[in-house]
Amino acid sequence: MRRRIAWLVVATTSTVVVSFVIPLCLLVQTLAEDRAMAAADQEARNVAILVSGVTDDDQLASLLAGLGGGEPVTTVLTPDGLQIGGGPAMADDPDVQRALAGEAFRVVADDGGAVLLPVVVGDGTAVVRSSVDGDELHAGVSQAWAGIIGLGLVLLAASVAIAMRLGRRVSEPLLDVAGTAHRLREGDLAARADVRGTEETQELARALNGLADRTTELLAAERAVVGDLSHRLRTPVTALRLDAEAVDDPALRDRLGEHIAVLQRTVDAIVKEARRPVRSDLTSRCDAAEVVAERTAFWRPLAEDQGRVATVTLVDGPVPVALAADDLRDLVDVVVDNVFAHTDEGTPLQVATRVEEAGTGRVLMLVVSDAGPGFDPAGPSGRPGTTGLGLDIAERTARGVGGTLRRGDAPGGGALVEVVLPVVEG
């Protein structure tokens, strides 16, 4: 915006300056020519008085010589054709012939100018010519033009400086509003824009602040509603567990217990999601290498306690991804917990991360596999006895930042979950 304002002011000021500079330069040139021609005219008239009063040619030549050198150069053509004074020959000059006819006039050209006066004496008509060359005719014009153009450039530079300052006063509040919008996008819901600048900028800042307040209220209300619903679900789940424990048939009791456990985990996931801070819903970033290393270290003791061989191969960090640390922890926990929840104790698992080049840039690949029974293609969730809600939540989290989650079969048998997350560059 500052650049556009500056260019607008430059264009406007340039138009105004040129509109004044060109006529002023032409006026200076005209004044210089008038000054030189006025001096020549004055000298021609003075010599004409001498010619009309002095009849001796030698005396007239002496008087003309006494005028001194320099500009203008004055020459007299006597009635008998004698030229007195320097300068070009007058006898064959068309302008002199015109003056002999009785006309007094001046001639101005690029290479100089001349004033011609006819003087009537006793024995005929004499002609007085006072001429100036081009340098004298335009003396001082170049310096005056340089001064005028320099002044125009100074005014233009001053207008640009003022325009930049004015543009800064207009653009800085807008940049502040834009910075607040970026902070809101990155998850800082406490960010608010300063209401300053032009009226339009102030209105924009107030609108953005109002939008931030409303967003915070809506997210908080949504969390409250989901949290209340989740807590209400826990009561019937507890009642179901008590009723299931009262069933006499052991096989039916165990089967009901498994279904209730899946339902309980689902409710717990909803409650955990509802209790997350509001601002973590928005885009942030974290070091994926550090978070994955932290979560694998968290799950390792449980793997050792269950007799599982956990093979962990992690990429060296930092590997920034566009996820909040809490979101990435939940994603890793869901994928790893999927192995512990649906495979027997002693089943080995592998966790690996690597960075690869993709068509849109680098991506982080998180691969978790096991040697269990694998996914059931016929089941709606892929795992017997589960709704698959956890992996669905993890998939939505990955897709929210432009990534993917793929379920498949491990090379040696078992289940494989591959999460792809774009790496944030810069």
C-alpha cells in the first residue's frame, strides 16, 4: 500500500511539476531573448542618433570604435554604401535591403538576433544594425533551467518522502490488524488488534476483535455442550457394566464386558477431547520428532511389562509439523494404543518415523505395525470388537493439516497404520 500511495503521489506531483516547469522554462528563455534584444535595440537607437548628427564618416567610425567590444555588435551602412564597424557584410543582406526601404524591425533566430533601424540623412538612407550571437541571446538560460528543474526534483523528492510517511501511517495499522489475524490463525485467541488509524482501519480492527470474541464464545460453548453430553453418557455405561457383571453365562458376560470396554474408551476419548484447551483447536506447530520420541518412551514400560518386543526407529529432529503438541500426542497415543488394545500380550510392535520428499514438499511418515491378527476387511471398523473411533479421530486430525492416515497389512502379517504429515518449511 505504501508503494502504491508513493507511486500515486509521484504521478500526481510529476504532472503538476511538469505543468509548471515547462512553461516556466519557456518564459525564462523568452525573457533572456527579450533582454538581449532590448540591449541591442537600445544601442541601435543610440547609434542612430549619432548617425543622424555626424556627417563625417571617419568621425562616425571613431565614435563607433569608442563603444567598446563585446555584445551587441553595431554596424552602420552609409548612404554611399560604406560599411562602418565589424560584423557580416551588409550590402547584400536581404534584411538590410528591407531596412533601406524604410522599415525598422528585429530578427530573432536560434543562432542570434539583430535590430535594424533606417536613418534618413541628407544624402540618403543609412542603416544601423545591432546584432547579438546565440550565446548572448540565451545567456543564463541553461543555469536558470537547471535551477528550475532542480527545484522541481526537490519538490518531487519531498512529495515522495511525505507520501511514504503518510503511507506508513495508513499501512502500519493495517499491518497490525493483519498480524493480529495471523496470531488468531495460529491459535492465540487472546490476540486483539489496536483500534487506530483511519476510520476504515478502525472499523476493520473492531470487526476482527468482535469476530475473535465470538469465536472464543462459540468454541467454549461447544466444549461445554460436548463435555456435558460425555459426562451424561458415563452414567448409563456404568449401569451397563454392573448389569453385565450380573450375567450368569461367562461367555456372554465376557462378550458384553468387551463391548462395554470399547464404549467406555469411546466415551473417555470424547471427554478428553472436550477438556482440551480451546486454543488448541487452531493451527499451531511442534517438533514431531520430539513428540513421537516422548510418546514412545511413555509406552515402552507397558510394552516391557506385557512382554512385547518394541522396535523403535525414529528420525533425528527437529521436524516441524502444523499440529499442536497436544494434538500430535493424542494422535500417536491413539495409533499405539490401538496395538495394545487389540493384540495379545507378547505381540511385538514396530514404531518408525522417516522424512521423505513428496510432490508438494517434505512429509513426515509415522508407521506403527504389529504382528497381530491385523484388520478385518469385512468389519466396519477393521478390528473385531471395536468401533474404530480412535483411528477415525486420528485420521481427521491428520487430514486437518493436509495429511493422511492409511490402514493396511504389515509386511510380515498384522496391522499397519501409516500417518503422513506435511513438514512445515521455514
